[in-house]
Amino acid sequence: MSDKKTFSIKLKVWRQPSNAASGELVSYDLHDVSPDSSFLEMLDQLNETLIAQGQEPVAFEHDCREGICGSCSMMINGEAHGPVKKVTACQLHMRSFHEGQEVVVEPWRAAAFPIRKDLVVNRSAFDKIIQAGGYISVNTGAAVDANAVPIRKDDADAAFDYATCIGCGACVAACPNGSGMLFTSAKVSHLGLLAQGQPERYSRVLNMVKTHDELMFGSCTNHGECQEACPKGISIASIAQLNRDFLKASLVASRENGDEIKAQ
């Protein structure tokens, strides 16, 4: 951190007008950066400067800026969400950088996340995985009593940990294979550990993994980079849980299909 109240940095930002066009890293010198500003506020400052100069501002996603929406997905100096662990880009402060440092900002790089413009990528593939099985069947009507369905504390705690996934895509960007298995397993394990999620437990894992593979995500080969990049610290233990459910669901489905063939 600089001893000055403000400092200057050298930015190299990926600029790409559309998915159909080619892109490149463009250099910018930005001055009077406050160490107390967030990374997104620094990009706001850059855009104000560009607009004042009659240039096109940098397109990037943001919403809550509180680390819970998952929108501010970007690679900062080759790391998903930047050099500080367990924070999103909107929570990353400029005090993590120093006077004159070169900071390279790029979008997620994954086949399943095509670039839309500059730092914005299309993460709708995650929505399709959720649509494939990220739900439970419940009866409508008045809410049941909180203690009506007993759940073991360790299961409840694990389900809550997996439910903290914000779908930012850092796991995909960090994975050498571009796999979305940490995201998928977090959603599968979150619901699979709860009593309310049991009716669809095994159809869920089959449908969500099938959709994951169809959407150009890579396979998981246990590099572990996903859990290191996850801003919520979700463990690859969720992938182990998914694998157990997937194996059981596959064996059941295979047996049922075999029985149907015999019956015919």
C-alpha cells in the first residue's frame, strides 16, 4: 500500500466490442486512486475519465456490490476476483495494490461463458443447470412448523455452506478444464442433504450433470483450483458428495432400464 492518500496504477483492460469481434488488452494510466475505494469503484473512476475524453467506457457487470450477487466476475492479474482470498471483485479494495503497479483485468475465460462485451460474459449456462434440477417439490399452503422436519445439525450446516454459492463462475474461470462441477455439486449437495430435497435427489443429480456436460463445461479432474478461487470458500467435498449420489443414481437407473427391457 502506498503511503500517499492516493496513488497511480497502470491498467491493462480487455476490450472487445462483441462476441463476434476480436479483442485486445488496452493500456490506461489512472491517477488519484484512493486505497479505500473498491475495485469496481476504481473502474467507475476509469469510466468517468474515458467518458470525459469522449471514449467508450469499459463494460463490466455489477449489482449489489456487497459480495452476494456474483455479478462482478473478472480475472485480476490472472486470479479470479483478484489477489485476496474469499472476496469478490466488489469487495476487493485498492489498498491491495501499490503505486505504479500494472493491473491486468480480463473476463472469465471458459467455453461455457462466451464474452458479450469487454469484461461481461454470458453466464446463463448456470441458469440452465439450475433449471435442470435445482428445485424441490413441496405442497402449497401454510408454512409448516420449523421443527416439523428434523434435520441433523451436521447436515444442516453442510447444506447451508453449499447454499452460500452465489453462482459467480470463479470456479469455472480458475479450473484448467473450465469445469462447472463445484457450482453444480454445491447446488446438488445443498438440496440433497435436506429432507425436502429427497423426492428429486437422484433424478436431480442425473439431470444437472447431464446439462452441465451438454453446455461445454469441462470435466473435473480434481485440480482443486475451484475451491481456492471460490469467494465463499465452498469445498470440493461437495463434488465428492455429488459423485456418490451420481453413482447411486446411475446404478438405480441402469437397473430400472434393465428391468424394463426384460419386461418387454
